[in-house]
Amino acid sequence: MAYIPQQSTNTGLYIPTTTVYDSINASNISDELKQILVVLYQNVNNIALSLNAKDSGLYTLTEFVNGQGWFNLVTSVNDKPRSDFRKAFYINLPPGITSFNHNIVGNPLTFTRMYGVGNDTVGFNYYPFDSSGVGNNIEIIGNATQITVTNHTGITFNVTYIVVEFLKN
């Protein structure tokens, strides 16, 4: 499971991997049943570990640990992966440049993905923003305080979803 630093934000949907049971009650059962319980607890723990390693499909307007784990910068190994966060934004996107505060705090803050989709409610067309950067029709750029979206298409997108994924440590 990814390392989750102390935080006040939503830490994702994780299943506990440590089962605590009352050993006093276990003294009244046979050794064979105890062995079955040990194997059962191990299997449940393996299921929890697998589920906790998933990439969550939640796109919220608040920071959310999405389940992705990035290598450790200090050791360059995966012994304690860094958690990747996701935050979605819902904006109107006219032609030109639109900037908004993302209110994300990290030390250091590193963006890992930026993408989105726009809808013009006049023509009812949807446009994916799957490639960002200078020279594309839609540019999504993040910095320490803001997300800037540059719309070179001339289309006013009445409904726009921008998603950013980032590391905070």
C-alpha cells in the first residue's frame, strides 16, 4: 500500500490489512480449525492488499488519494511508494487563457498528469484534452498556485472538466 503522510484530506478507500481477533476465544477451538482460520485470514489479507493497490475511479472536487504509488525519491526503490493524489475541477472555458487557483499544497508539489474534456452545449460536441502543452489546441499548465488552460480552438466550452494528479512529497 502506498505511503500516506499525515493529512486532513480524504485518504482514499483502503481496506484494513491487519486482523485482530480475541485469542481467549480461540483457546476453545481445535488446532485444525485454528489452522483454517489462519489460512482464511491470510487470504483475506491478500485480497485487501490487492484492492488497496488499485487506481481508484473517483473524481472529486477535493484532493483524493487515488491509489497510484510512485517510487521513493530518496531510495529510488518501491519500498515505500509515494501516494498520488487526484483533484477534479469544473469550469467554463472561453477561448483564450483561463487561470484558476488549485489550492493544492505540497512540498514539493509535482504534477504527474493533467487532462480533461470540454463540451460546447450549443453544438453538443465533446472534445478530449488528452494531450497538453505548447502547440496543442488546448494547453493545460500547472504551477505552485494555479492551473492555466489556454484554449486555441475558438470554441466556448460551457462544461469543462479538468483533472490533475500530483505528488505532495
